[in-house]
Amino acid sequence: MKKLLNLMLIFAGLFSIFGFDLYIESNQTIEENIIANEDSIVYVRVLVAGDAMCHSPQYTNAKSGNGYDFSGCFQYITEILSQGDLNIVNFETTLAGEPYSGYPQFSAPDEYATSLKDAGFNFFLLANNHCADKGTNGTIATIEKLQNMQISSAGVYLNEQDRQDRYPALLEINGIKIALLNYTYGTNGLSVKKPVSINLLEDTTQIKKDIETAKNKQADIIIALLHWGTEYQRYPDKQQKEKAQFFFKNGTDIIVGSHPHVVQPFEYYMYDNADTTQKKLIFWSLGNFISNQRKEHTDGGIIASFTITKNLISNQVQVENHTAIPYWVYKNTSFFPGYFVLPTENFINDTTTFKFSDEDNKAFKRFIENTENLFQDSR
Ligand SMILES: [Zn+2]
């Protein structure tokens, strides 16, 4: 024992004599290892925004010269969007042309879409209850105009071939293959004529096939963007829970929801798979991204944020750093264009950009407080 101890001391001595060199050498090795690991991991940051509505007061206030300009609405959120690689928004209107209309059957000026694109959104969701608001021709016009604007979308299709070509949407970003699915609970009783089609949540046979297609096309991750839930309800309903089970069980990795016009929690949702209980990430509802709705809970929302990582050596894919970025929609038509999406963190103490009235201040604080309370249980 004593011999061994002596030997260890001699070694320790050697290390201390040559310590400096050894230290540098081993440090270099560690650094090289880190670089090698970093090189083998690729990342995609995904941001998802909720319901982009276009009520008539919004376009009325965005009138500019012979057209419309909504870019000012999004000027304070662009910095956050610039940090995302894949920025998704639920485009809850049509581009059916004039006469423009708000609730209940929407048709927004084309500039509404270009402003969202310019703000940083690169993927629009169209499977929602307003996509058939202007009939078959309105749906066709929306698809074609977005294509002309070079905006990718999912949810509605011109015909069978178009659906086959573009669905599930498969995006390869930074070496990660992401499949996007998009379905709606319904279309307010309106329908479109064949061959135009809308992805419906009730069509479970088709959904299973779509998920299989995504898997067959070697998607690293499958994200389902679902238009569902009960309007103005701050917690998921029975249908949402059942559908979440269905999507997760069949191989979906993440679910992000929209439609209730209010924020619902995000969490790791437990679901039954074979004999085990597993958990996957779900954002139940993101609330309004922008709208003319001013009632409590409807005047703001969250952007879902998460990072997908892939280890190119092991092929392991993970979802990391998920969080919710809250913003409040400020309406003040004495400023152009009257509506502003304000990240709460940057604006709650800001007294120079806008001077909020007492009423606005109260509403802003109320939104933050409500959202924080709601997220106490979110993880
Ligand atoms: Zn909706």
C-alpha cells in the first residue's frame, strides 16, 4: 500500500514538473473534442405564432396611398423573429381580393401577407375555420397568391397532385428534416368544391397516412400544427386531449395549437403508448398573434419557441430550450397603422416609444399577470 502511495506521489511530482506542458496539451485535446462535438450537432430554432386575424378596423387603419401597409404592426417583433430559422404563423384569413372584409368572412389585402413575410414569417398555416370564407375561388386565390409571393404554406390544396407534392410539408433546414402537419376542426359550415381540399382533424384515416408519409420520407421530427379547441377557453377541452393522444400515439413529436383566441398552457403531455406512459411537448393554444379583439385574454398571445438539435454522428434528435415569448397587442389608431405587437419584456417599462393611457397600462399588466399565472404549471 505504502509502495503504491509512493508511486502515486512520484507521478504527481512528474505531473507538477511537467504540469504546464501537460496542462496545455490536455486542454487542447478537450478543446478539440468540444469543437468536434459542436460540429456534429446541428440546430434549428422554431418559432410559432398564433392567429393572425385581419378584422376590418385593422385594414382600415393600414390604408396607405393606393394600397395598405401593415409593416408597422410587426416592427417591434421582427428582432425576435430574426432569431428563428423556421417561423410559422396561422394565417386566419383569405386573400380573395376586393371587397375586403373582416369578421365573419375574411378577405384581407395582399399586403397583409407580404407584411407578415417581411416581418420574418416563412411558413403560413391555412387549415383553419376561415380558409373557406370566400368559397372555392377564395381558397384557390389564397394558395396561388402565397405561391407567387414565395411563401410556403400548408393546410389547403388546389387538387390531389398539389397535396401530394406539398404535403406533409417537408423542410430541410441546417441538415434537419422537419415535417409539418396542419389540420382544422372545421370551416364554419362552409366548404370548397373538389378538387380543392382542406385538411380536417376528423379525417383520422388520412392523418395516419400523412404521418406515415412523413416517416417514409425520413423526417427527423414531425410537428403537428392544429386548429382546435373551444374559443375563449383558457384550458384544453376534451377534444384537444383526445386528439393529442391520437397524434402522439401515431408518431407526432410536438403539437402546437391555435384557434381559441386566448393562450392556453404548454407542457409535457403524458400519453399512453403500448404499455408505457410517455411525454411529449405540447403548446395547447398560442392566442391571437394580431387582431382587433380587445377583451381580457384576447389582446395578446405567445410565440412558441424551441430548438431542434440533431447529432449527425448518432442521428439523435432532441427538442431543447422550449419556452413561450409573450407579447401584447397595443391598439392606438392615432398612430399608423394602429396596431402593434409588443414583446412584453421590452415594453412593460418603456415610457418613450408609446405613452400608454391608464386603461392600456392596466390591460397590458393584466395580460402579463394572467399569462404568468397560467404558466405557473407549465414546464
Ligand atoms: Zn380559428
